[in-house]
Amino acid sequence: MIRCAIFDCDGTLVDSGGTIHRALGMAFDAHGLELPPRQRAQRVIGLSLVEAMAELAPGLDDAQHSAMAETYRQSFVTLRGQQQVDEPLFDGILSLLDRLEAAGWLLAVATGKSDRGLRHCLTAHGLHARFLSLQTADRHPSKPHPSMALTAMADCGAVPEQCVVIGDTAWDMGMAKSAGMHAIGALWGYHDRDELNGSGADALAAAPADVFDIAENLVRIAA
């Protein structure tokens, strides 16, 4: 039996909200727009960039949303070049990955980041090689479309009943449910428990240390 744990990145593996908000501010300023408050802006974390811009600036057209997404990408590159990108791992993530791997789980990532952004993030923490499948917005529709999760599952040779998505947003829970997978809501991230429950979470984890037992129980019940 192949078991696969598919992690979101921003808000689940790493706390990147501050850096994302700074890059968004640079992009909005470049286009003469006022960035919404951080509490609202961080709600779009997890969406692909164009979809995120459409949520934050609904009065613009598709071409403007695409232009803002590109400005955001360049802003993030600028911040990285200035060594101002701060994406610390959440406490307990390394121990969780260790425990899952020791129990035979295969690990994957499904994220709204780009390939480049995810590679930089995971490499900085020495994690890149630990994930068998890395799925990003460069090659898939935005969450909650199931494409990223289904491709990660195929890479691992698993079936939906033996896959668990761990994420902090409604988009992650929707992706999991659309793919027929179990969904664990990460309460340490950017959406609250009502949003996670409302979008189909099978269980909520207050901290990374809670995830292992929840995941084991979900796949055991499905077996």
C-alpha cells in the first residue's frame, strides 16, 4: 500500500505571509493601486498569481491581472536579490516529515508558487530532495482544481484513498475533495477553521505534530 502526503507550501510548510505581502505591495504600487489590508490580502495565498490578483483587484481586466502577476514575480525576485525573502519553516514541520518518511509515506508538494520559487524555498531549507513530486502553478490550473494533487498522486503511484492533502486554505481542501483525497486543514496557516471546515476538511490539525496520527487514521479507515 502506497501512502502519499501532499503538502501545500505557503502557510503550511513555511510562513511566507510577510514576504508575500511586501511583494504584493510593490506590485500594487507599481500599478498605481492601493493594496488591501494584510488580513484580506493573505486570504488569496495559495491561489495562482493571476487568480490572486483578480481576487484582490476585481475591477481590472484579465490583461491587467496578468500584468500585475508579472510585476509581482519581478518584485519577489528583487526581494530575493536583496536577501529580504523570509520563509521560515513552521515549528514542527521537520519532525512531521521525518515521522511520515519513517512510516513509509511518500511526500509531495502542490503549491501556487512557481517552479523557481518552490525550488528556492525548499533548497534553502535542505528539503528539495525529500519530495518525490513537486507540482506548481507553472504547469497546472489554480487550486481548487485537482490537477496538481492528481499529478502528485500519479507520480507516487498511489490511489486517492491513500492520499492526504495537508493545507491551510479553502483552496487546498477543495483540491483534495475534487481529487477524491483526504483533506487535513492546517490551523497554523492563513485561513480559519470555519473556512477549512466549510470547504470540506476531513479533520483539522492545530499544529504539525497533530498531522501524523490524523493522516494514519484517515487512510486506515479508507483501507
